[in-house]
Amino acid sequence: MRTGYLAGILLLVITGISSLFWYHELKYQLPTPVPQGYNDVKPGTPLALSSVFGTNPDKPLFLHFFNPDCPCSRFNTKHFKSLVKTYGKEVEFAIVALVPGQPTTAQEIRDKFDLDIPVSFDSTLTARCGVYATPQAVIIDKDKLYFRGNYNKSRYCTDPASNYAQMALDSLLLRTGSLTLNPVAFKAYGCELPV
């Protein structure tokens, strides 16, 4: 009787730990499910968004899709800031903050990143750019989509061999021609968009 009771408690503890592990780690290792009715936006698709952000249309525009409630978005903040610091003279940067129902201001988002860049709360930009998860990077060059994808294959943006957004920026700025990346770069990982 006592053995059965201890086995039940042990099973309950293991189930609880497994559930927590799934919620906090494993689910972010899997691709984000593609929503019904999703329309893929291909590279080369016209996207004239410089006027939306008040940025220089002669420079590439890098959009950072960010949800402060998404652990993956919070983990890549340092990496995004390093991209702004490294490429900020050659590329315009902006944040698309996806925070439905939260009274957040553009200045609060800028303060969170400690960056003085444009912030938009326009959720229609997700469909226009083909984004359905956060964090995601979108690079627009000459009013056309150049890259939409992940920052890194690692949730914590710690694997330099898979800094996809940075590789896309390098390819664009060096004008190397076609952008060839691992398919993982284009499959969304992270948090589903908030509704």
C-alpha cells in the first residue's frame, strides 16, 4: 500500500517536471504551427514600408517582430541590439511590437531595448510580411522583401554558425547575389502571434 502511494507521488512529480520542461523548453524546439489561411510572402514581393516607419528609403529596412510575452523574444533582445550596433549606419532598424491588450507605448519598447529606433504596433504588418511567430526578422531592400526568417536556430541566439538574420544582412550589404541559407532559417520557431 505504501509503495503504491509513493509510486503515485513519484509519477505525479515526474509528470509535473515533464510538463514544465515541455512548456519552458521543448515546445520552442519545434517549428511554430503554420496558421490556417496563412499566405506565404516570397522574397522579391513588393513591400514599401519605409514611409510607415519614417526611415530612409535608400537604405535597407530591418524589422524586428517582437512580443514581450514570448520567452524567445526576450532571449534574443541582446542579439538584436548587437545587430543594430553593428549595422546601424548602413541599415534602418525598426521594431514591430505585438502586444495586444497591453497598455504599452513606443517609448516603453525603446526603453526596454535601450535603442532610439521607430516602433510600430500595427499588427497588419505580420500578414504583409508573412510573419506568424516571434521573434522574426524581416529585411526589405529597395521596397522588396529580401529576407524573412529566424535570427538563429538556437533559442538563445548563441550559435554563431546559424546567425541567419546577420548572414542575410551580410549577404545584402556585400551584394553577394543570391541568399542561400539552411531551410531552418525560414521555418518559424518561437511563439505564435498573440491574438
